[in-house]
Amino acid sequence: MTLQQLQPQVDETKRRKAEAALRQVESLMQEIRRREESLHPSGPGQEQRVWTGIVRYVNADLSIDAKAYPNLLTVLYELTPGPELTEFRLSELGKNDDFFYLSELSGARKRDLISLASHYQKALKNLLLWLCQPKSHPEIRLEALKFLEVNAHGEDWRIDYNEDPIASLGDFDEDKGPFLYFVKEVRFASIMTPVCKFIFKYVDDPPKRLPIRICKRPGCDKLMLPERIGRKEYCSPKCCALDHRPAHKENKDYMWLYRLNKIKSGGTLRRRLKGDPDAMKRLRQIETRWKDEPKFTEKTKEIRARVRI
Ligand SMILES: [Zn+2]
């Protein structure tokens, strides 16, 4: 069986896991449905909330992190001014003429939310990675920019001429309003359309650096949102500790063992160690410090075997 044939099963397993996880946060989904009215863009802090939500979504392990789904849905509500008048096209899953409203994603169409969340996570992460470190990642430039362009372009709207909010208001003072001139119906090409529109607007006008940073530890690539720029360098204390592995200490310990092993005579080596409490102490320290590193454990075992200590 080829890897490609295996792929649908892998996806199926992942989807089942995600659904099980999602059942645990049914209450969160209900909360979203209940608050739907107040979830669209409102007042101060919206930009910060959206960035926080985007970072949370991109960093999430979607196969176990159930809260990542309501989080993504909340971001979409934040970025959709009229959710009850906005249709999203569902072309990703091979259904070209299928449309849905955001409210359906927390209810009848939860499975679509799961599929779409997995579908876009990698591409969105690449876009953000490139925007944060464009010099370090020239290889994803085109892919990232196309993703941004295609999705940011995916808005189609029209005014409903049959609906006249002014006429239906009856008598009101023209100088004071209210000023609902028309009803606009919107179609987004995908759930990434409002997200990419937001990102595009942020970086384009005027051009500026994203508020997001990438974890400094090589190979981690997690996104983070420092409260103050320049403060946070690692996504977690764990990454910080891993990246501060004392390379110079490692080299010194290695050289120390190397020189011990170079002593040809077993007697000399034995005297060198047994006659010097500091040397024995250091040997034990090295054994503890690098107990998971074969390049050290092999050498310390060899030394102990030679001098029988
Ligand atoms: Zn990290």
C-alpha cells in the first residue's frame, strides 16, 4: 500500500479524534451560539483579540486541542461584520455550489468546521511565518503571497435593492438618523477570506511589521504574540531551556572525557581518577548531566570499565 492510499485513513482517524475532542466543548459552542449577537466586530481591542485568536489557531494541535475550534469560529465572527447576511462558499471539500453561514458551523455543520480548520492551518502558518521572517524563508514567498492574494480577493457583495430600510422605518428625523441606508449581502470565497483581508490590510496600509514573533529555538516555529515587542523570545520556558543548552559546557565535558580515554595505561588512568576526588566528582557530574546522550555514556562506561570503579 502506498503512502497516498494510506492518507485518507490517516485523515479519517484525525477527524474522528477531533470530533471526540469537539464533543467535550459542546458547551463552548453553545456559548458562541448564545453570544452570536455580540460576537461581531466591536470597539477597542478587536485587533488584539483577532491576532491572539489567529496565533492560537495556527499553534494548535488540532487532533487533540478541542478548544481550537471554537477559538477559530470566534475569530471568524470577529472578522465578519454581518454574520447573518454573510455566506461562505465551501469549495475546498469538492462541493462547489455549497454555502453556509457561520452559525451553522457551531451546530449542524460542525464536521465542516473540523475539516476546514485542518485544511487551512498549514497554509496560514506559512503565510505568517513568511511575513515574520521573509528574509529567512524565500522558498515560501510565492506560495504565501498567492495564498494572501487569492483569499483576500475572495469577497463578493451586492446591495439588496428590494430591501429598503429607510422606507420601512416610517417617520424619523433625517438629520439624526438612523443611517442604515441599505442592506448588503456578502459572499466570502472561504473562511480564509476575512482572515486574509485582515492580514492584508494590516501589512499593506501602511506597510508594517506583524505583531507576531516566531519562537527563537531552531525547529520550533511556534508563533507568539508578545505583549511588548522585544521582550519575549521563546514560546515557552521549555523552548528557552532547550535552546540554552550550554554548548560550551558540552564541549568541555566531552574533551575532558576524551583526554582521560587517551591515557593508554590503565594504572595511570586509575591513579588519575582515584587519587583526585575532584576528578571523580566531575565524572559523576558528567554522567548525570548527559545521561541521555550516548556520546557521553559510552565514554564514561568505557572509562569505568577500564579502571574498574
Ligand atoms: Zn518554541
